[in-house]
Amino acid sequence: MERIPILKMGRYLLVTVQVDMHDRLAMTLQDDLTNQIVEHKARAVLIDISTLEIVDSFIGRMLANIAAMSRVLDAMTVVVGMQPSVAITLVELGLSLKGVYTALNVEKGMEFLTTSLSGEDGADAGNTG
Amino acid sequence: MERIPILKMGRYLLVTVQVDMHDRLAMTLQDDLTNQIVEHKARAVLIDISTLEIVDSFIGRMLANIAAMSRVLDAMTVVVGMQPSVAITLVELGLSLKGVYTALNVEKGMEFLTTSLSGEDGADAGNTG
């Protein structure tokens, strides 16, 4: 199964990362995500990384890339479910996930998006990097 | 990563199956799901199998088991995103997924659940097996 599923939830797309990322899988995900953002006119992408116990600069860069691509397609990126150890590693690696919003879990991420996108003025909540 | 993440979405739990299932992973998923149903007082479990291209009797039995366990915990089980080839295989294997509701995608699954659980009387929609 060389594809990470992208679930459409209303105006948002939800991606659950649960396998080890490698180059090709990351490329496929980026392709699929950008296509689906356009196809479904999605306003945001939620990426759940709650099962990731280890994060390296490759994953960090991939998340930042997805956020950058989404932004030019007028969609926000929210990374949810990050484990404490992953947060520590990211900071130690010097990866601040610029442009990526974060939330504790999917529910909180969706709440944040609903607030942000209702008035298009709540974008200063969360981590803007 | 020997664990399939379970995402809480309001009163529902969402599971995206995207790795090859083996015995231990299936057992862990059953344990985690039943625990979370109780912990979060979840009313339903949505299982997305859109990336599964092959399904065997093991997966079929696992889905039926999850549905049975959820039912005794007063939660519904909805399998979403099944590929046409998987539906063909399931029928050919003689697995009718008794007790498992199905929907085309997560959105339709959630609509179905919202309708079913609002009046607790819509349970005849969908596939009751």
C-alpha cells in the first residue's frame, strides 16, 4: 500500500501518518494533497502524527513543504497529535515548522480551523512559526 | 510503529487502516478501540479502508469482530471507502460483514451516523448485514 489516504471532512482534508515515510511516499502524498486541495476546494489540511515516535529532518522538511504548498493554494496546514518527545526532537533539530499551525488533537485542530476560517481573522491563534 | 491511531471526532472514533494487518496489530487495535469507546463514551467507530486493495478472510473477520465488540459497548461500526475490488472479493469469500454498516466515504458515513443517532431510529439505512 504505497499511498497515504486523504480523507475529506467537509472543507478540510485529513491525513493520518502511520507508516515510515520515505522519499517516494512523501512525494506521492504531496502530489495527492495538492490535487485534492484543488479538486475539493479544501480550506485546510489536518495532518495527524500521533503515532510518530521519531521525527527526523526529512519528516520536518516534508511537513514544512506541505504547509508551503497548501498556503499557495489558499489552504491552512495544521499538524495535530504531536507527541512530547517529537516536539523536543524538532526543537533540538532546529526545525521550528514555520507556517505550520499545531493543535493537541484532531478535534482541537478542527475547532481552531472553524474559528479561523469563519471570520478569516483568527489566524494569529496557534503556532504560526 | 506498531499501533493504528484512533482519532476522536466528537462522538465518533475514526480509524484509518493503511498498513498490512497482522495478528498482533489487529489485537492491539481491538484493545485500543474498545478502551477508547468506553473512555470517550463514543457512539460509533468509523473505519476507513480506502487504501486496502486486497482483503482476506482475516481482515473480514477482524472487521466483524470490531463490529461485534462495538455493538456490545453500544457503538455502531461503519466501514467507509471500500474499493470496488474489495467488495467483490468480500462477497466471493462469502464474508457479508454482518453487523457492519458501510458508507462510500467518511463524510457520508458521518452523515449516516448523525441521522441514525439523532433519533436513534435511522438504523435501517445502510448495510445491516
